[in-house]
Amino acid sequence: MIPMPESNLIDGRAIAARIHSETQERVANLLQRGVIPGLTFIRVGEDPASQVYVGMKERKSRELGIQSDTLVLPESTSQADLLQLIARLNADPACHGILVQAPLPSHIDSPTIYAAVDPSKDVDGFHPVNVGRLMLGDRDGFVPCTPGGIHELLKRSNIPVAGAEVVVLGRGNIVGKPMAALLIQRDRHANATVTVCHSHTRDVAAHCRRADILIAAMGVPRFVTADMVKPGATVIDVGVNRIPSPDHPGGSRLVGDVAFDEVQPIAGWITPNPGGVGPMTIAMLLANTARAAETATS
């Protein structure tokens, strides 16, 4: 029997707070040099979730001393106009980081927009140059914030990664692919053996049961059940899914990709949802912004 820790929760809020403290110190050093780190959010349309996410990021950035601005464009904004705005921000020395909030309206091509952001200001890590740097193990690029946050959760929780069997559920460009790329690098906190499962994977449960570290990023409510988890495994729940719930305000609530109540007693370590991965995404965004300002003014 694998011994379980007394409390097996990975507290993303506490770890994010430590990273915020480190970022605040870096920002203070920049301010002493007369540099005010600047982060600009671009939101197109009035998607309710986007409004909430951008608001949270903006409030926290200001708490840390980062100059944060949100530019809200109408849903009807053309791709050409959005590209023109990005070009203006690329040329603005007071703007060190640019984040274009997803989702974008259907008439705008997201890859074209992400590729238009100056890679040195791409604090979201979506530009093809930064994606390529990640694949090559080049630390000069920006890592996408959610995979970067998960990596920090593992490192700061002292969870062994080198030689571990890791299963990533989901092959998306935002989490799945970059997560796999991070963990297979020749690096002190990587060197894992990574399997990426997706909609065409045969017998997903069998892959999951081999995992020392299981990262669920499929966007399927409570997909990972107890019978899919090896006792003692580390389980990271990335999912944000809205399900009907008559007892909750609005008739719905958010759940993860992991059936938390039944998996927690089996897992060695597990992230709560909320309170696990989510806070880390914001922490990494603001850490990236501080680094962008440091690089631009060094």
C-alpha cells in the first residue's frame, strides 16, 4: 500500500501567492529604475466569462504594481482593425505585455491575431516563435500560462517529475501540447515520459492507470473517475465545465475534469477545483509580464 499524505491537496492559491510576492519584488526593482511594467488586455465583444477573467487579471496586476489597461472592442470589430491595434501596442515602449483574451468572434482568425503580437510582448506564450522556443527547450521564450503554472505546482510541491510516467488528457494548443513539451525537456524538473491522450486514443483508462502524474485537460465534466487513477498518483485537474445544478444560483455550477470526491482518497496529491490550477495561470501571466519589462529595459 502506498502511504498517502495527511492532506493531499495541492494548494494553488498558496503557491500562486508566493509567486505573486516574488513578482511584486521584481516590479519594485523595476520601479526603482523608473520602469513601470505595462500590461494591456484586449477583449473583443462582451463574453461574460471573458469579462470575469480579464477583471480578475487586471485587479491582481494592479495590486502588484503593474500598469494594467483593458481595451474593449465591439463584437463587430474587423480583423484588420484588431491587427492595427496590436501593431500600435507592439510599437508602444510603455506596453511590455499584450494579452488578447479568448474567445474571439468567429469572423476573426485567432492564429493570425496571436502571431501578430510581438513575441517579446507575448506574455500568453501563444506566438509561433514562443511555441517553437518551448519545443526546442529555449528558456528565452514565454511559456503558456496554464502549463507553466502546472509545472510550478509540481516543482514547488516537490513532486518528482524526472522519469515519471505522465499522462496528459487533451491535446489542445493552450494546455495539452505545451504541457507535454515542458515535461519532456532535458531539464532538472522535467525528463518525464509523457503520453498524450485524445478523442481517438484507445482505452484511455488503461493509459491513465499507468500514470504517476495525471493531468486532465479535456473539458469533459468529471471524466476521470476513481477506477482510472493509480493509487498514490498526482492528479492535476485543469477542467472548467459548467453543468446544470438546480440547487445553485443560476441553475448551474462549475466542475472540473476529475470526479474529485471519489479520486481524492486514492490520489497521492490532487489539485482542488477551484483553487488549484486557476490561480496559477494568473500568477504566471504576471510573472511573464515582469520578465518582459525586465528584458525590454535591460
